[in-house]
Amino acid sequence: MDLSIQVKQLGKKGRHIMPLLLHYNKCPETVRELIEETVKLMVSGFVEKLKAVKEGKLPESLSEEKITAMAEIGKIAFGDIWNEKEPDEEKAIAIALQAYADGIVRVFVNGQEAEYTEADAKLELKDKDEITFVRLAMLAGRMF
């Protein structure tokens, strides 16, 4: 099953992130499974990229389309990796699930919020559905 994943962060005016098509071996049936499988795919992708960098392989060149898309969000990056430590997959999954439980991360399916109070609530997904994870930024400040 292929799902189009978008990760957006509130509070960054005018930011747009291009969708990323991820292939899931089986259809996630709950929000928990969706989060767990997405984290696993992202961690494995990062580890592969990290290994390529350690082997001295150069990152792919940027096309005109990619440069334009990155310029729209205000940052043109070449995919440099600054921290070469491999992530702990289980810890990353636990953090993502806790963020969802705490309401820091919201999940949208085809533009509609998946209002699930529990991560184990049933989720009905179809091939090519658009999933958006929104991380809510907690604003803090001081009063003068």
C-alpha cells in the first residue's frame, strides 16, 4: 500500500512541504500502526542515507524543480547529515506515540482530522490516501 505523507509544522508562515510517497507492506489498521510503520520507514531511510554518506557517496544533485520547491519554503538544503549517530527505532516510535497521546501531533487523512482519542482506534485507509502529520508548536513568551 502506498500513502502520500506530508509533514507540516504550524507557525512557519507560507511553508509548503512536498508530499513523500511511502510504501507500507500492509495497510495500517489503527493510528498506532500508522505512526509505528511511518517512523520505521523514516528511520530506515535515514539509516540508508547515513550509510551512503559514510561510504563517501555524494548526494543526488538538485534538479531545478527541487531548488524551486525548496526556495518556496525558504531553505535550499543538500541533505547534509550533521549527527552521524544512528537513531534508536524503538525510542523514536515511543516518542512519536507519546506526542500523539499528548496532543502535540495531529493526524489528517485526506484533509480531514482523524479525531481519535486513542492510538488504537480503527483507521480506514485506501491506497494513495494523503496523510498529514502536524506538529503543534507550543508558543511561550514572557510578559513585560
